[in-house]
Amino acid sequence: MFHVSSAQNQTYQPLTWQDIAALPIPTPDHTIKYGTDSLQFGELRLPKQGKGPFPVVVVVHGGCWLSAYNLNYMSHVSAALTEAGYATWNIEFRRVGDTGGGWPGTFQDVALATDFVRELAKKHPVDAKNVAVIGHSAGGHLALWLANREHISASSPLYTKKPLKLKGAIALAGIPDLATYGTQQGSCNEAVPQLMGGTAAEYPERYAQVSPHQMRLGAVPSRLVQGAKDPIVPVSQAENFAKKATAASADSDVILLPEAGHFDLVAPQAPFWPQILQTVTSVF
């Protein structure tokens, strides 16, 4: 399905990366390692009201899958979701430029970090059976991948025997079609072959395992929130994925925000936040 949100402000100027990076970083309640590498950790935030166990939102940052960008800029979304009553697990992982980043380490890390919610539930008031994932940009790609990895072959280095079951996946300016995106001109496009170790023509089997547009879709609902004024990820990425999902009888919606750019989707102070919060709520 495809939904167009009413424009909040016809004179609104989309936020930039600099606007987001200039914000003070909220302090997490806990910083916890999910693996042995220095980049295998996450930030856990817990609601101040109630005793739990709380529903969990796994938060996956973007930044072109590159080591130059980390989880800090998603701390604002994490804090806002926690204030709304969700425990948030804002994960870090190895990226292109890090030792072990790219194929297959980046994917192995986000999978391991997501499945680690089961371990968090042993020590913290979180509900490991009530979990959704949200990601921005490259993190939106990873969120959709996490939601559909159950069909990966046991022979793959990305195989997990029992992936954590998810209630839904929310992609904020996500990139579901790596093969197409990697051939276009723009911002993050040239990072795709760096992530994958080559192009789709060189490694079609890799792309088939991690590009949600090519994967066999599972039962996890997906919500793709997209700003019409996004100069980094074209609306067609969300539209084409939703068309494929609908044809496969999968539960997938596109929410188009006419006045939003790329970074407005991760700014709780922006006028679009209520729509994004509503989208998260809809999958639980």
C-alpha cells in the first residue's frame, strides 16, 4: 500500500546532516557488549515509567555503511522512542573501513546484536517476544534485511539457526534494492560495492542474500517511510519494494512525507515525528 501524509508546512526547509550532528547526544542507561570486538556493542535505554517488561525497538544507524558514521546520531530517535514507552537497543557494528566490516561481517554483527535481545531480557525488563526494528538509510536496508533473513541457506556465512522473531521492520529512507542503488549517482551509492566486495554482476549470490528487494520475503510487516525531498535515497526504492511485497502478498506499506528530506526522519524535533512514532506503534 502507499500512503501520502498531508504536508505539514509548505515552507518547511529539510534538515541537513549538520543539523543532526550538532544536537547534544542523549546518555544511554546502559552500554552493553554483544560480542568480543570493540565495535560489537549497543546502547540500551529503558522507559522511566512502568516496570516492564517493555516492548523493544532495535535501532540501526545509517551512514552509507561506512566507518565514518556511528550510532550517535540515532540516539535522539532512541531517546524519543524510550520516552514513548519502548525500550531501545541502539546497536553499533563493524562497517566498511573497519577490520571485519563489509561482507559478511556487517551483516553478521547486526544479526548477532538483534538476537542478543534474548540475553538482554535475562537481566533487564525487556520483552524479547515483542521486538521491532527501525533503521535509517543504510540502516533501513539492514532493518529490512533483518526482517527477512529467516530463509537464508544454512550454507551461507549469514545463516542463523533461529533468528529473533520480529513484530515489524520500519525503514526510514531505507535502501531495499542494493543492486539498483549501487549503479545510480548520488551520495551513498558508491559505498554499495565496498560493502559487498564488488558489484551485483560480480557477486550476484551475495546480493541475493542481503538485498531485500531480491530476497524471499517473510511474514514480518514492513513500513517504509520516505521523504519526497530526499536527495540521497529516491522514493522509487520504497515504491518498488512495496510493489514486490504486495505482489507476494506480504504486509508492506510506504508512507510518503511530501515536505521531508533525508534527515528529518531521524529528528524528533521535526514536524514529522508523530507520523514516525505512529508507524512504529502500528507494528506492535
